[in-house]
Amino acid sequence: MPCPGRWLLFLCLVVCAPPLTSCGALVASAPPVAPSPAPLLPTPAPSPLPALRVVFTERDAGNVMLWVAYGLGLFRQHGLEVTLTQEPDRAALDELVAGQTDVVVGNGASALVAAAGGADVRFVAGLLNSFPYRLLVDPAVETPADLRGGRLGVGRPGSASEVATRLALRELELEPGKDVQLLQVSAAQERQAALENGAILGAAVVPPETVFLERLDFHSLLDFGPVGAEGPARQVVVAARLLQERPTLVQRFVDTLVEATALAKRDPAVARRVLAEYLHVSDDAALDDTYDLFVRQLAPRAPYPATAGSISRFLPLLADTDPDTATLDPIRLSDRHFVQQALDNGLGDQPER
């Protein structure tokens, strides 16, 4: 009689063995079932608001009204979908002329040079119509004569700091390239480092950098405020065709800046928070100085663009390096009616006329 254990082993092999094909090969097991794909998220609906592509060219507090308007969502409240990026002056203005950008908020000097080269542009608002810079120098520099044979740090050619430095040297009766060499040091933070390590004797600087440098005993050789250095320091620049084709969008943009200006002057805490975020500064004293200069002192109550007169007085400085600027018509370049329309509509704090 067969052993029960052997029968059980036989039955187990028969029952548990995989099925055979007709040629004796094992049938491949079925591939695992792929999980159902996750449902696709719906594509965000495009904004129903008209869009404006805006570029700012300098990362300093001269843009505080633009940053307040953008950071607090004021553009959307005025019916605009604004995209905000940073580019160097020349690239931003090239994109403006090519129609790839709608608005440039930057150094008016660069826009004037572009206009002299044939760009049909207009100033429709002015966030700064006088220069905010101070020429800070090494502690060893006591008089302008001490700068002779030395180097000053400037930004890109045509940048606000470069133009301001040339203006300072004119006031000090020094000639760039002859008495003083200009060394291109692109960013404000890099110019601060170059001062600290002795690579340059001075630089045109604004808060908050002035606060940090004065703590290291650097001092001011020239302050542009007392000398009344008016000029198109920070302008809102658009192509003339935008004024012709979409003036309503330009008006909304200027309306927003007028409202942001009133808000920043009225509410220092809001403006300080915006400055801290965009400048990456948490030092209270530095923020106080920055707010005081750019908002309390220099920001106009209504951001009219630079006047034709101030542009005319500024052009000879540019003509030293770009003779074509001498032929510009300042009256044609400055369009003040958008700011006036905003004020007529009750926006902002009404300035004295």
C-alpha cells in the first residue's frame, strides 16, 4: 500500500505546478496591471485682465512705489495683470523698442540715449526726478584733490550710478578718465565690497548701503540733495506706439503708481515691509534711512515725469559721451497728462500747483 506521505507530495506537485503550453514551455505570467493615471489638474484659466509686461532696471529703493503697487496687488485692483522682471537698462530698452516689453521703469539717462539713437519713447511718470546718491569715499580722502589718480566704482555704462558719478565729478571739478578712473563694478553690493577692500576710493551710493558704509568710517564727499541735482533719475518709459494703441492701459498703470505713492507716504510700515522684502534688508536703522530719503524726501507727491526743463539741463552731461543726445526735444519726450488725469480723477494726494 503506497505511503500516504508520498501521495500527498504527488498531489501537491500536480495542483501547484504552473500550466504547460502545447510545446511544454511555461506560460508567462500576466504583466501587472498599471495603475490608472492620476487625473490631470485643470489648466488655470487665463487672467481676464489685460496684461502688461513691466521691467525694472535697478534694484534700489527708487522703485519703492512700483514694488508697493505690485506687492500689494494694486495693479489688479486697477484692472491690470502685471508681470514684473528685472533686466539691465540696454536690454530692457531694446525689448521695449522691439515690442517684447510694455513698460520700463529705469534710469532716464539710458532712455534718453536710446531716444537719441532713434527709439520713439516717452516718459509718462517719474518715481525720482532728482538724484538720490551720495559720493561716499575712503576715510583717507579729505578733499576732492585726494581722489586724483584714484578709482571710483560705477555701474554699467549709462547706468544711474555711472551718470551720478560723472555728475559728482563735474561738481568737484574733476575729469573722469584723466583725474579719476572709473572702474565698472556692476552691483551696489559689489561696490560696497570694493570700498571695504580698498579696490576703489569711492562710489555713488544710496541707502541702505550708505548706512552700512558709514559704520565703517566711510564719509560723504558730496551729497546730491543740497546741490539740487535734478534729472530723470527713475522714469516710467513706454514706447510711443503704446500711447497710441492702448492709452487706457497706460492710464491704469499710472493711476496705480499714483495710488501707491499716496499709500507709501501715508503708511510707513507698509512701505518699510516692501523695502525689506525687495532689498533683503532687516536692519531697522538702514530701513529708516532708506524710507526717509526715497519716500519722505525725494518721492514727489504726484509722480509726474521729469520736466522738459530738467531734462534740458541734464542733456549736456550725456552729450559728453553721446553727442546725439544734444539734438533731443525734451518737450516731446515728457508726457505729463496721464498723472494729471489720475489726479483729476481723485487719486492720490493732491499736490500744490
